[in-house]
Amino acid sequence: MGLATQSNLFRICAQRWTVSLVFALASSAVCSAQSTAPAASAAQSAHANGAILLETLSWDEAEQILTPNTLVVVALGAESKEHGRHLQLNNDFLMAEYLKKRVLDAAPPAVVVAPTINYSYYPAFLEYPGSTSLGVETARAMIADIIHSLAHYGPRRFYILNTGISTLRPLAQAAADLSKDGIVLRYTDLTRDDPVEKKVRQSGGTHADEIETSMMLYIAPESVRMKKAVRDLNPDQPGGLTRDPHGKGTYSPTGAWGDPTLATREKGQAVVESLVATILKDIEELRQTPPSPPQ
């Protein structure tokens, strides 16, 4: 092969290599652009189709989502609070996480679900190891501070997925405080009469009882230890639960107050589905409620 021929061959190869390199770089740029498309559009798309988890956003995405039209849902459930010998300390937290997921699956657009709060006011259970409680003022302030923080970015309507009863006191106090700033706070009230619960209930009690245990058999059956469930329904006395038969409060050697041996998954399904329907109705009514002007 002559020198001229070799030179031409090298020139052709170089041209082909350059074209290939340019094509490869262009393809890489297209793929990179597709893989790094603005996350805000994905967040906006998810929000347009339904509720969205606040914790999955970056701050600039949250800035676009947290508007005056947004309703913020916050789950509240103790992660360290006794529930008898047959239920776990994180029973309320498991319930709160479940209800949070149901809201995410069913709530309409303009609903944002914030991270779960796992401590609050639970003074009635402190004789049982592992149980924790904030003071009522601390619990009130924590709720108010979290909501004030989020309201700063735009939202004026908030709903607490509440899984406790003693928590109603600090929640009511926080709602009153927030209303002075034109912020509306509502929450789940488990003391409200539920015709479905009345229909399926066979015994009394309110804690780790037949109904709560049934709910957990439906929500998280792996967390229920039915072999350890026993009837524990001594007379109701002022104060919390106590392990001391001569102590102040309602005597409960197990930490439950009710008859969890009567629990079934079927009862739990009926009660949980009724509760979810009530929560979704509460949220929809709150969405239609205009915020009050600051006092």
C-alpha cells in the first residue's frame, strides 16, 4: 500500500471515529437529560394525581407544593407505649402509619402528608416499662410548633391522624392556639360514636381491648400475640392504669383494659374501614373549609 493510500485511509478512519464520538456524546447527553429531568415535574405530576409524601420532596419541590390551597395531614401515634402483653409498644405507630398510607392512596390532590409524630401525651400508662409520655404542655407546643413551621410556607389547613385518646387534650389546646393565627387544625376523635363498632363489640374496655386488638389483626396481624391475650376488665377508676391492686387508678395487671380474647380480624376490618371512611370525610370537609382570618 502506497503512502498516499495509507494517508487517505487514516483520514477516513479519523473522520469515522470523530462522527462516532460525536454521536456517542450526543446520545449520552440525551440519556442524561432524561434521567435527570427536573424532579419538580415528577412531584407536580404525583400531586396532580393524589396526595404526596412531604418527606420524599426536596426543598424546592416542597416550595411548589406547600401553597395556601394545600391541606397537610400529620399522623400521630406512640411508638413506645404499652398495649398489654399481647400487643407491641409501637401499636399506635403501626396504626398511624397504616392510616397514613390509606390517606395517601385515597386522598385527592392538594393533600400533603407530613412525617409521623411518634411521641405525645400518654400519662396513663407509665407504670408499664417501655411506656413514654410528654407533658401535656410539651405535647401541645410540639404540635403547634410543627404546624406553625409548615404554615409559614403557605398551608392554612391541617389534619392530625390521631390514634390516641389522652392526646385529644393537647390537640384541642393546639387547635385553639393556632386558630388565633388563622390556621385551622382538626383531628381524628376516637371517642366519637361509631355505629359499626357498636354493632360488632361484645365487651367493654378502651385499651388493647377487643376492638383495638381486632383492628391490629386486620392492620398488622404479625404484631398480635393472641396466645398472650387475656380478659382484663376491672372496674373503671379515676386515674390511669395501675399494676398495683391497691393503687390509684384502674387495676390492670396486663396493661390492657378490656377483653382482647374476643378479637377477630373480621371485626377489625369492619371497624378500620369505617374509621378510614370517617377520616377521608373529615379531610374532605376540611378542604372545603376556608381558613379564618388571624385574630
